[in-house]
Amino acid sequence: MKRFLNILAVALVSFMFMATSSYSKEVKVGVVLPMTGLVAAFGQSAWKGIELAQSMEPTAKDGTKIHLTLLDNKGTKVGTANAVSKLISSNHVKTLIGAITSSDTMAGAPIAERHHIPMISSSATNPLVTKGTKYISRACFIDPFQGAVAAKYVYNNLHKKTATVMIERDQDYSVGLAHAFIKAFKKLGGKVVSVAFFQSTDQDYSAQISTIKAKNPEVIYMPSYYQEIALFCRQARQYGLNQPVLAGDGAEADALIKIGGKAVNGVTFTTHFDPHAAATPLTTKFVNLYNKKYKQNPDAMAALGADAYFIVLNAVSKAGGYKATPKKINYYIRHTKNFKGVTGVININPKTGNAIKSAVIRKVVNGKFVYVTTVNP
């Protein structure tokens, strides 16, 4: 009997060791996205991309499992700060993916920075997101590049020399991108005839439309998010404004077309990805799997979410798998070089945390997003 109990004890210890060892071979990654709220379409799309990317490559090279914990920031700064704090203090994550918008990301970034936890945003394009940080990076290009691409397209391709710029004053993304466009457009020889301000909560754009009609610009540049652009376009067309409307990557969501209808036909925007412009082998594989699972093409947010995941996975692998420290993971995130992601080839500047990559221009044509061209950095 004693011998049997000894054997049982050894077996139990071995089982517990194996279970503990198996459990420990994982890296916890926190994900902060707006699954509800004003920009929920962005968060939901990014999460689809992240989930699909994990199903494609669930483990690091040494077999370490990537354990994802998603928290909804509701598209708010307070929600982001709370989510980041909880993931670090309670969930003990080694790295973070998020948030979506620049304002929200900047609300969570100081917390991650203070705890020396690497945080990579898939789509926060404002330069201030990473300025002066050591642990904050991004998988997307920054607004000075995006704004310059839009300005060159307006001036050189559309041959338009005057513009009105619509600025969403309570969104860092809109303010930063607007200034980037204005600077680049003026440098090319263009003239900004008026600047109109609005708030995220505005429902009536009649005052701004009156100003635009009086100035009669050749184009309207509105670096905002899909809801505001759709609502503005509907009202603008009703009041007889027929100028081309251009925007940034915040325009890209199916909801733009659902809300705006025919009024958003012709809206042209800079973005990160087009499923028909295959950039790498991973692009083709991801698009095919996404189509198979969701019966539609991935948008930029899904592709960027996937890239953020793949960049983290690559960094974890290089940093030592389950033994990786946040510091080492951060080092390899910031030293991402010639990484062939879903959205193209990605290089991250180790000093700034900013990604250097191509931009895509897309346009709404008859209720569908159509590829226009790719612009390299």
C-alpha cells in the first residue's frame, strides 16, 4: 500500500509539474479596442483581424502560446486608461495591442510607459502617440506622411488648387492630420481658403456648409471618422455642395457607405491596405482566409490588427518565447525590420517607434471601396 501511495504521489507531482510547465509556456498579451461606442466598427474589425492572425500562428517559434485578453475601452480615453491599468496590474500582460484612435492610445500610453510594458497601436497615426516614448510603437504610418500623400494627390492628380479643411477639434487624429495636409498643400502651391471646426457630437453642419459655400473651394478635406464624414456628406449634398470630399484612414468602414448612401459616392481617402493590391505572400494568405471565414474582404483595420499581432508574435519569438521579458519584447518590436506583413513591408524606427511603410488611396464608387493607387514612402 505504501509503495502504491509513493507511486501515486510521484505521478501526481509529475502531472502538476507538466501542467504548470505547460501553463507557464505562454505570453499574456492585452488587447484594448473599442468594441462598443462611436468607433466600434473599427474595434470590431481590428479584433477580427487579430483573432484570424492568431488562428494562423497561435504560438511563437519555441511553441509558446500567445494568450490574448481583450478589454473594451468603449472608444473613450477614460475607458482606455482603465483597461490598460487593469491588464497590467491584474492580468500581468507582457505587452499590449491598442488602442485604435490616437486620442485613446495617448490616454493609455503613459501608463504602459510608466510600467515599462510595450504597447503597439495598429492604427493610431498622430505623431504625438510615440513622441518621447520608449515603449510605445505603431504598426501604421504617421499623419505627416498620410497628409502629404493626400495633398499631393489633390494637387498633382486632381489638379485642384484650393481647399477647405474640416477639423474635428476634440480628436487629436483630426487636428494632426489636418495640419499635415495644410502644410503639404501650401508647400505645393495650393491655397486653403477656409478652415471649419466641429465637435464629435455635432449633428448639424449647416454653419460649416454655409462657410464652405461662401468660399467655394475646389475640394473639401475632412480628416475625421466615418460617422461624421457620412453625416456631413449627406447634409452637404442636400445643400448643393458637390465638391470632391477627401479624407484620411478614419473614413474606411462599411458604415461610411451604410450611413452616407449615395452622398458618399466619390469620397476618396488615404489608407493602409487594399485586398486587391497584394503586397506580400502573407497578404494573399490572410485575405483568402478572411474571405473564407467572414464571406467578405478584410478592411484596413482588420489587416492592421493582424499586423500588430504578427509583429508582437515575431518579437516574442526573438525575445525568447515564454522566457521573454517586456523589455526584450519591446526591443524586438522597435527593431522590426523588413517585416512582410499583411499591409506590406514594415520597418519600425527603433528610436521613434514609428512604422515606415506605403500608403494606399481608395475611393467610394457605386457603394463600394475601389483601389486607386499605392504611394511608397
